[in-house]
Amino acid sequence: MAHQEEPKLLPDLVDEIAATEPQSLYGKYPADPSNYDAGFIDVTYRQLANAINGVARWLEDEVGRGDPGRTPTIAYIGPNDFRYVFAFVGAIKAGYKIFLTSPRNSVAAHLSLLENLECDKIIVSGAIPPAVDEILQKREMKLLRMAEMEHLLNHPHEPYLYQTALEKAKRDGSFVCHTSGTTGLPKPCIYTHEFVLRIARTLSLEPPSGYTLLQSHLGHNSHILILPLFHPAGVQLGIINAIYNRCIVILPSWLGPPSIESLLAISRNVEADWVMTAPFTLEALAKDEAMLDEIASRLKMIVFAGGALPKVLGDVIAKKVRLVTFLGSSETAGLPIIYPNDHDEAKDWEYMGFHPRINAVLEPQTEDTFELVIEKSESTLPYQPVFDRYPELEKFRTGDLFKKHPTRPGMWAHASRADDIIVFLNGEKTNPVSFENHLSKHLDVEGAVVFGNQRFEAGVLIELKDKKALSHEDTEDWIKKLWPTIEQANQEAPTHARIATTHILFSKPEKPFLRTPKGTVMRKATLDLYAEEINKLYKEVESTGVGSSANVEGRIDLDDLEAVLATVRDACEESTTLHGIGINDDLLARGIDSLQILRLCRNLRSRTNIENLKPVTIYSNPTPIGLAKAIQKVAKGHVNHPGEKDKSRVILEETIGLFTRRIDDLAETRPQTTSGEQGGQGGVTSHVCIVTGTTGSIGAYILRALMKNDYISTIYCLNRGPDSAARQRINNAQVDPQLPKEFPKTVHFIEADLSHENFNLDPELFRALSSSTTLIVHNAWSVDFNLPLTAFAGHLAGVENLYKFSLQSAHRPTILFLSSISAVMDLALSSGKPVPEEIFDELSVPAAAGYGESKYVAERVLKYAAEKLHVPVIVARIGQVCGATRSPGRWNPKEWIPRLIVGSMRLGAIPDSLGAYDTEVEDVDWIPVDVLADVIVEILLKGAATSSHEQPSRPQVYHLMNPKRTTWAHLLPAIVEVSKDYKLGSDRHDSSSSARDTPLAVISREEWLTRLRESANKLEAHQTAQGPDNDDDDVSPALRLLDFYEEQLPGKVFPEFAMTNAISASAALQQTVAVSRRDVEKWIRLWHQDA
């Protein structure tokens, strides 16, 4: 490759061109902003340099010269004309950097940005915008008024020398833009001169042999710039590319927003080679054939940026004129794109290649999408602006997803953003953009957004061009009208992501879709706007079944097998993608998935009026004839699900397989590394730790233990929902007065959703975490023994995203996962031997409930990630956790043992056993939560030290329970004794005085369960007679877990767990003591205070 001449700094280059080619054109602007027919006025480089000198001198006269090396910030707001360029380069000459804030920002956004930048000067041109008036009322700032553009261009100004040497200036700030602010207040983005120089180098790259460089088509010609000059893309095309690549800039009128009509008017009155615009402008162009024909006759190329253009619309345009994507972001700048010399511009307009100098890697994300990742290397660094902004990173994840060209290696089409991906409740993923684009081609549709994250089924929100309010009949009519287009889009979507007629919503006139200034729909903000309507839709579908035809008049005769069979076959045809189903066809073998089974189950519930019909009935009876017979049994009350356990194992295997296949894909695309190249934590003595789920009881004590540890310098608390810092303070105050209520600056509370790519965080924050984190404690998990495995799909997605985070992070942080002994409980109960501290591949080991199964799946996935990707993993299987014993902390009364004790006091009797055959050997190995937290931090730091010295290939596993044990029989007298102080009596629906005065009796577990069932029957009778009572949980908290107790309490062998690893690794565990009667008495008194 030929040697490239080092580019000059922007002010120097402008002065050089003005001196050597003074009459060469920089740009053109409308002679009359209200009438393009008046023609355009040329701006030469001599005029441009003159205007820049005038602004620089004016700034020095008004506010003095900026300090060398500090480059203070001056804000600019004005009409979209060339004064943006004068201010941009003039500020640099005067020793400042210009802040290009969007005039569309709210006052709150302006003030936040100005505060962050410590900016106390603002330039305006023309009339003072109302926003600036409000800013000046709320913030002390110096207001500067720039002269009119014609005066600056044509009035002679003394030359103003830029006296900073190239090497010295590289680290100085050049200009400032800001983020979009779609997820909160916008944040400033400061760019250095080195960032600009790296862009400049990409503009003159030599393409590989057999290819052409897009940037070579963006220079030495002229273009119409529709994007505003305050936008990063406007800066790159209107200033950086224009000057370094010698491309004449033609600006539209600053009066009114850009449109396809204004583009046509400009092209009729000035010669241009290409246009830079946004997708929403092109959508209108594709739908107006006459206008497209005229534009195509006047321009050689259309370039668009800032969003996706539906393929169906792009195809229309590309047949008439060359159409290309300008790919980049505020972090990366425009990327150098290459095309083969024989590139089919009409057919493959959406495909592009990446110049080798940016070192792009495409990493698999879903079955057919790949994320663009830019990797740092010494040879490519001069062409990678992103690593000037983020020098601490070794790789930058763009968040842009691409799909492969079907036949041409190295050619990619932009598919979507990573945050567009929808993750369903069953763990399946889909990219909704293709569906949305297909639907948007309908002439009556303004926009469409697919929803369904953490749901079983997808839905679509549609914005019509006709903005009137819709009646129920109107909605039905529109669904029928749009259904052929939706069906076409469904054919291109995976089966698990197809839209049913019941899952279609229409926007309301008073709530239009939220869009960026470039016209792109703001997906998350729009879905948040319609959250209530979406939740209502899912509730209605769940309660009424699927499909209008399912709501048939009358009900079938469930005693008539032929009638039931016909209903089953009709429901199968309607709810699945199968057709021509025979009565003995195996529906599972024919390929129906969990979503279709769910829809089929709802449909059959609606048709048969059998409310307790469950998906497992279909799994266990997958033929129409078998299902029809099973429905008859369910209708008669003979509910049995043969093979249910086998089906559970099948689901377990499929779920694990889904994640391990993704790990295999990830491993195949990553280069092989040695242990010395792993990043790792060798020599780390001050750790940065992420901990999830701190607002719960265990999480609160873990946070305290981390704060006390001298080896932990910074803690990031990732929790769902806003205001987690406030929730932490409230929770800590309720749980234990000795938990911290105030937190130092080294503890950061962050709203996060682990089930989303990048945890749904601001990209800059995510990168900061990725570059600094050395440890992860993953505690966040729903504790609900009634939920099936599928309900934990979001948690399992979180595990996947955490090991991906570790993999891409600078220090390859160790992940400590808080698992549960329920992940191996069936093995513990069946083997009769202590369960070793290892992860098992047998699907029979977890407890047969969604909670234990989900923990087991997570263990298996993390084990595989450790083996294949060398992610450092620690699995801590937690036993029964009780309240704190070294402080006055309470034990959460909603857990099963507190509910049992308090419920027993309401009931007047308590079981003599927690489930063992022999009550004398029934170990109580409860571990106090404060002790557990110290143990976790201890094994975390030891495990991280171990993984820093060797390449991890298997997880470290620990069983965390109390090695010093007591028995339930030993604790019972304390419970009986303290209950005398609180005459809680029997349940309050038994009003006899004898019931209230009877002391707490110790009875057999069988008798206790019988009494609990009787209490449940009394409660049901009370509610039937008098209606529901909001305080019924006060009657007997144990009632809420009746099914759980019936499973838990029948006599069985008490399980044993080996603790060799844990005891040898933890001094805190070695020193702990058994739970005492005094501890139990304390907890009961605290529960009484709560009541």
C-alpha cells in the first residue's frame, strides 16, 4: 500500500487551500432562503478562510484567547448555515472548542450539557432562540452575537494565525457534540484533533485490489447536505469530508425542515453529484415514481445515514439511481466502506465490505446476524477514531448487527441494532426490523414497531398515516386490510416470532410514535409510551384465547370423541403452521414449537371451556387423537400427565442445547489464545466489582461485605427499575439497622436489565464497565417455587449476557454465580451419599420445579462457557439461608420457614419435622445471611486470584451452608415458648375462645398438613360467603405455600452435601456457629413487630 501523507490540522489546511487555490469552491447556499429559484451563492476557500479569521479575531476580542492545551468550551446555536463552519474552525484558531448543541434540545438538556462541560459562553446568530433566553435566566453565561454570514464572508479580516504545532494539538479538544438523549438527558461527546485526523486518513485509503472505496466517491465533487451541521454526521460530511476530501457542500434553506420536495427544488436549481440525507426522506421518494425519476436524472448517487431503509423501498430507488449507506456513529465516525469492482449496485445496494484498515470482526449474535466489532491493533490504530475516544478499550462493540451476503464472502448488509433484538420468554430471539420494514411498505402505514420482549408471543404496534381515532369496528377493518401484508412479513419471520391477529395494536392520534430528528422511530421510548396498552393486550389474549374463531357460540359435547377430535384438528390448523394434520400425526415431530403449543392450549381452553387445560397435556399427548382423549379425561376430572417428567427433561435438554450452541458459535469466531493473552487479573490488588440484585436481603449483606473489604475499590450495583439507591436505603433500614444507609462515591447504583444485550445501559457506561470490571457477583434471581422453567428465560439470558460481558472485557472478570442446592436436590435425595462439589451433566439431578431447573441450566451453561471460552466461573450453591445472627437483622417473613413458623402460630400447631423420616437426625444447616455474605466475598477473591494464574477451563464449585448444625427438635421448644408471648391463636375464621387460648401444639407433619388444608377450606368458604379479604395472608401465611409444603414435608431421607472445597476456602465458614434458640426467638419477635 502506498505511503500516505500525514494530514494537516483543519485550520492549517483551510489556510493552505485559500493561499494556493483561493477561487476553488468550498460550498453554496440559497440566495433567498424562501425561494430556491433565486439560485445559489458560491463560497470560495478565500472567503471561507476570511470568515474563519474574522470569527477567531472576534472571539479573542470578546472573551480572550483560550488557554493552550485546555481548550475551553463555547456553545453555538444558530440557523443551519455556514456560520456553523466559521464558528467550528474559528473557535479552534482562538484556542477554544465549539459545542454544537441541538436547537431541538429541551432547556433541561441544554443546562445539563453546559454544566457538564463547564461552559459559560454561548454564541448565537440571528434572533435569540427562546431556549437561549430560558438558559440565560437559569445559568450565568456570556452571550455572544455572531455577525451576519454575508458580512463575515465579504468584509476583509486580518489573517489570524493558528500557532499550535501538530503533535502538541493532537490531544486538544476539537469540537463537542452530544448523544441523542433517548434514554435520559443527553451526554456530551468531546472529540480531539487526533480523532479528526484519523477520519481524514480513512478518506484517502487505498482500497484492496479488485475493490473501490466509498470515500473516493464522496470527494472531488459536490453534494447536497440535508443533515444538520450540528449533528456528528453533518460535521463529518459538511466540514471534515468537505475540506479534507475537497467536496463542495450545498446547504438547503434553514427555513423549515428538509423534505423530498425541497431536495427536488434544490436539484433543479444547482448542479450536484450526490445527496446526503436520512431514511425517512427516502421513504417518501420511493413512493413517488415521478419525483424519483426526476431526482435520478439530476443526481448520480444518494447516500443515507442515521437509520435503516426498508429493503422493499430501497430496491425501488436503487433501480433508478445508485444508493449507498454511510455507516458510522458518534463513536466510530464514518467507516471506510469498500465494494467489489463488479458490485451489482441495483441488486446488492444494501451490502458493503469493510476496509481492512479498521480491523472489523463480525461476531455471531443470533442464527443469522453478526455484530460489528472493531478490534485495536498497532497497525490499524491511525485509522480507528473510536480508540482515540476510548483509549482504554481493546475492542469496540458497535451494537450494529449485519447479515451475510448469500454468495459473496465479506459483504454484509446492516440488519438492525443489537438493542432492537427481542428475547422471548422461552429464550428464543428475533430481529424485528425486517418484519417492520415489510409492513412499512404498505401505503397506509406510517410506521411499525414489533414488541414481545420477555413474553411468549410477539405483537406489533402500527401507526397509520390516517391519524384519526379508531373504533372497534375500524380496528377490525384495518386488521383485515393489512393482514395480507402481515402474512407476507410472517413468512419471512421465524415461526416463534410470527404475529397473530390478536396481537395487533394501533397507535392513538394523541400519542404519535416518538422519532429522532432524523425521523427514525425511537423503539424503546415508543413502546414505553404504549406500555399500558401492550400489557392490556396480553392480559386480554390470555383470558380470552387465541383467534376470533375460537370464541364459538355454544360448546362442544365433550363426551363425543369425534366432536372433540374435530375441535382439536380445527384448533391445530388455526393455532399452528401445520396443515393437513392426520389424527395420528405427532405434532412435536412435525415441528410445532413452544409458542404454537401455548396458542393451541389457549385456543382449546376457549373452545372447550376447560380452564385447567395446560400445555403439558399437549406435550404428553402430541397426536390429535391422543390429545382429544386426554381432553375428555381432563373434563371428567381425571387429570393425569403421563410422561410429564420425561417432557421436563426434554425441555431442560433443549434449553441447555440452545445456549451451548451459541457458545460453540462464539468459540468458532474467536481466535485461539494462550493463557497469557487472556487479559485476566494477574497482579490486580484493587478490584472493581459488579454485583446484581443488591436490594434483596442476601444482596444487601453482600454489598456491605464488599464495602468493608480493602481489596474492593469500586462497586457497581446493577438492579432492575429506577431509584435503586433509594430502594437500597429503605430496604436496608427495614432488614437490619446495621446495614449501611449512606454510600460512598465508590458505590454506584445503576438501573440495568441483564436480559438485554449490553444490560440495556448507555453505551458509554457499558464500555466503562467493560474496561474496568474485574469481579462479578450474580445474585439477582426470582425465588418462586411455583414458576415453570420457561418463566426464568430472562434470568438465563442474563447469565448468557454476563459471560459475554466477561469475555469481551479488558480484565476477563471472574463470575461468581449464586446457585442453589435445589439445582442438585433430586440427586441428593436419590443417591443417599453426600453430593460432591461439582457440576453434573445428568438431567435428573435438579429438583422438579422451575426454580431448581433454572439454576441447574445456568450452572451447565456457565460450565460450558468456562470450558469453551475460558471464562472464569465460580458456582456457589446456597443452602437454606436464615436471618443475620451477628446483628439485629430480621429474617424475611415471606420465605418458607418463616411462613411455616408464623403460620403455625396462627394455626395453633407446628409440625414436629421439616421433612426427615427421623426427627432426631434432621439437621438444621441454616447459614446466617451475614455470614454467607462474608463467605461469598472471601471465595470470590480467592477464586479470582486462582483464575489469574491459570487459564480457567472448569468452574470452582462450593456448597455454602452451615457446617455447625443443630436440629429442628432442638429449636422447637424455643418456638413454643416465645409463642406464649403472642396470643396469635388459631386462624381468625375460627372464632372460638378455646381456639385462641390453646397453646402451640407440636404435632406430626401429616396432621399439620391436614389442619392447614382444613384452614384453606375455611378460608375459601369465608371468601365465598363474604368476598375476598385483602388481609387473608394474615390468617395463615403458610396457606400461600400449601402446595410447596405438601411436596416438601412428606418424610424423606435428609440430603447431604459435601463441603470440602467451601470449608478449606473460607475462614469465615470455619468460624461460624450453629443457629441457636436465641436466634429463633429474636426472629419471631421481629416478625411480631412487623405484624
